[in-house]
Amino acid sequence: MTTTTTTHLARVERATTTTTRATTDTDDDKTKSITDAELERNLSKFVKKTATTFAPSSSGEAKKKKNPAYKGSVLYTVFEVQAYLAVIVGGLLAFNVIYPSDEPSIARLMGMWSLWMFTVPSLRARDCDAKEKDALNLLFVAMPLVNVLIPFVWKSFAGVFSADVLLMAVVYAQKGVFAGEADVVGDESSAVEEK
């Protein structure tokens, strides 16, 4: 072996020993939480970039203006009602209640994809807080993967629709969107009690 190769191997061995010692120390939890936070940040950045690439927001002069679908506006309500209606109608289609058929049909396929095609874009179009926007961006990227991969294991329109609903609930809960709504409701009720 040459001197350069021996020196390089010694450095690698030292780095490995140092890394092993670091992971066995009590700082393991701190290292893991930093890694988890970095992973979360990088994932959010990737998902936001991907979601805005395939479902871009307005550009030019329109981007400089405030979103007209702010909370309390008619447009905000229209988007919310559209999203909830898409969940209900999509579920009825996927579960073969509307336009029932014995074979796979376009209606059932539309029901299976309704959350991704209508609900998530409607909710993303509203002016919402950063946690909810992040959750919706993640759902916009994750739902097509779920919708394409699950039929390899389980060929059920209703099953895929149910998996999408479950995914939406889990992502909202993981991002803390439900907790944020509870805080807002709690603040409003305490303000009413004070009057």
C-alpha cells in the first residue's frame, strides 16, 4: 500500500470511530432530533417546490395582490363547500352508490381520484395558515402515489378512496392543523365568555 492510501484509511477509521462514539453518547437524542428536524424541513421544501410546479399559483401582478379567498369571504366559503362536496360525491362514486355497476367504471375511478382532483386543490386555493398549506402540498404529492400503488395490492376503488381520506386525516394531524383549529375555536369561545 502507498502512504497516501494508508493515510486515507486511517482518516476513514478515525471518522468511523468518532461517529460510533457520538451515536452511543447521550447526545444521541439531540443528534436524532436535529436530523429529524432537518429531514422535515427538506421534505417540506421538496414538497412545496413539487406542488407549486404542478399546481402553480398566480404570477405577475396577481401574485402581488392578497389572495381573494381570505377567511370570511364568499370565495373562501365556495372553495370549502366545493372541497367537502367533492369528498361526499367522490365517496359515493367510489363506493358504487351513484351510477352503480358490476365492473370498474369511469365514475368509480373519478370517485377514487376526487380528493386529489378537487378537494386538495380547492383547499389549497384558499388563504390558509402555513401548517395547513404545508399539509396540502404534501397531500398533493403523496395522494397520486397512494392511488397508483395501492391497486397493485388491493383492487378496490372504495379502498383507495378510504386510504386517501385516512392519509388526509393523518397528514393534517401530523402537521398540527387540527390542533390549530382547536386553538382558534378555544380563543373565540373565551372571547365570547369575557363579553
